Amino acid sequence: MQILIGPVLTREGGYAFDCWTPNEGLRRGYTYPRVEDAHYARKFDIRCREKDRSDHMVVCNTVDQFTQLTEQAFPPAASRVRT
């Protein structure tokens, strides 16, 4: 299964990153009050997923890249994005 990990973004109340899979759609990340905490959590999530070699992971550094990859890889599923 492919997993896309989005960049850290500003959200109401702090900073967060999202993940996307074709089966689950968009999964909103926890909002951290400090940007450093959000980056740490994202790096931790990436390292944990790297250990599970069954998943194909793409780490996106920009919102445009994250959006483009979800739409290109899974056009019908991209319309099912859950928030």
C-alpha cells in the first residue's frame, strides 16, 4: 500500500502534518503547539514506517507535491478524501 506523508503546515492552534493512503484517504495529523514538535513527530512517523517494508512511502515536502501525487496516483480515490 502506498502512503503519502505531507509537509508540516500551520493549523488553527499550531502545526500538523497529514498522511494519505488509497484505502483510508486523508488522515489528519495531531496539532502540535510548537513547530519543532510537529517536525519531530513527522520524522518519527517516517522512521517507524520505514521499518515496515511492506508499505511504499513517499515523503512530500510541499503541499503542491502532496496534492499532485494523491491526484495522479489514485484519481478516483482522491475524490474520497476525508477530513
